Amino acid sequence: VGFDPRLHSHHWHQKAEHRLAASDIILVPVQANLIDLHWHDRPVPACHPALLLSQEYSGQHSEAKRSRIAETLVAGKIDAQLLTQAEPINWLLNIRGRDIDCLPVVLSFALLHRTGAVQLFADPAKFEDLDLAGHCGQDVTLAPVSELDTALQALGKNGARVQLDPQTANAWSALELSRAGAELVPAEDPCMLPKACKNPVEVNGSRAALLRDGAA
């Protein structure tokens, strides 16, 4: 049975593969989505400029956030963390966007290394005329999403221990890492809890937003 590994989570793939094997059914990842091949009038995704969120609103620099998460990776002997959800990535780098209605995020993927360095994979056109390195720190790089597979393969060739959240990381990324030789470490996204614990600046921002919303 063919399936698109980019549209199913790593957790779903493992569970489905195990259950289907009992009936001698094999899951086969397909390279090209069959629907996409026949969707000739598919709209082109809009390209909205990204926004750099200052510390006036974030309350903490990206370097401090990255250093804090990197410490947990070092403690767990993890070489890199694969981030696949837009919200924690945008929180980690203090960026925002207009890619989704009513959710101010830039759609992206990221690799957070144990050194605190981040490889951001997003549409570079969204960051034109923006000093991303100056905003986030010199150890943050930007590349097109199409180069994510090359970065995953590089981690695998080095035999890296790569942590990912099986509930949110897609099966494609896990398969790419495994095939390349990386060791997968399943765990919850380490950004989610720190992101949920709001600092005083974020709390005050939330209160101000609620006052404006209530008046509206």
C-alpha cells in the first residue's frame, strides 16, 4: 500500500506498519503525491514577508532561548533536535509571519543543534531585506525547505543522535534520517513547555491584547 510519508506522522507510520504487517500488508512510501500529479489548477502559495519580533514584545532574546533548549540536548546526549511545528520554531527565533490566517507564523522546519545553532528551512523570499542573523544571532542560518533532506542526510552520515517528536514529525523526516544512518530519539518537542511558561513581558502583552479585544 502506497502512502505519502510527508502527510503522516512518524507515530502513525510506526503504528500502521505494525498493525498492517499482521495481515501481510506492506506500507510503501511514494516520492510524488498522486493527488498533486493531477491537481493542475492548484493555487500558488502566497509569499508574505516575515516579521522580526523585538524583545520589547518577546521578553527574551533568541540566543537565550536556544541556549536553554540546547542544554537539555547536551544533558540527553542529543546532537540535534528536529523541529517541525511552526509555533515553537517562531517562538524560538522570535519571528512571526502571515502564512496562516489568524495564526501569525512563518511556515518552516528547523534543526536545533546541541551548540545552540539553528538551521532554519523556510522560503528565503519571506526574509528579503531582513537581518535575520543580526536579529537571532550569528549562528542562525536560513535555507530553502528543499534543502532539508540534504541536512538530514548529513546528520545521518555523521551517525548523529537526532531527537524528534513522533506525534508531530512526519514519517518522511524519520525515514530520511534512519536511511542515512542517524539514531532516532523519540521525545516531546522541548520547546513546547518553555513556550507555554510566559515571561512577564509576554503576560503583559497578553493582558494588553485582551483589553483591546474586549474594547473591540
